[in-house]
Amino acid sequence: MLTFQWLLTGAALVVAAAALIKARRLAKRLERLAESYWELRYEHGQLRARLNRIDPEPVTPSEASRPAGTTAFVPLSSLKR
């Protein structure tokens, strides 16, 4: 009976060690994937900026008539309706 308990304890330790090794591998893989994601996102932004310098996006008439950086006044009475 005591031998069975030791075997069960040994098997539990082996399973725990295997789970720990797998968790560490997955953590490293997740770290690499996150790093790749941010690198790709940065490169995408760089390429978009370069493309906008070469061929700027067309401006719609509503955006052209409004000066950049200003906000329109909205009276609170118009929001109550």
C-alpha cells in the first residue's frame, strides 16, 4: 500500500514538472508573438506614413470647409430634444 502512494506521488511530480515545462515554453512563445505583433504594427504605421507622403488621401468637401483643430459650439438646448 505504501509503495502505491510513493508511485502516485512520483507520477504527480512528473506530471507537474511536465506542466511547468510546457507553461514556460508557452510563455516564451506568447512573448515572441506579442513582440512580433508590436513590430508589425509599428511597421504598418511607418508604411502608412510613407504612403501618405507619396500619395496623400483625398480630402472630402466637409473636411476641407472646416478648419483643422476647431470644435463646433453645440447648445445644450439642442441636446434635450
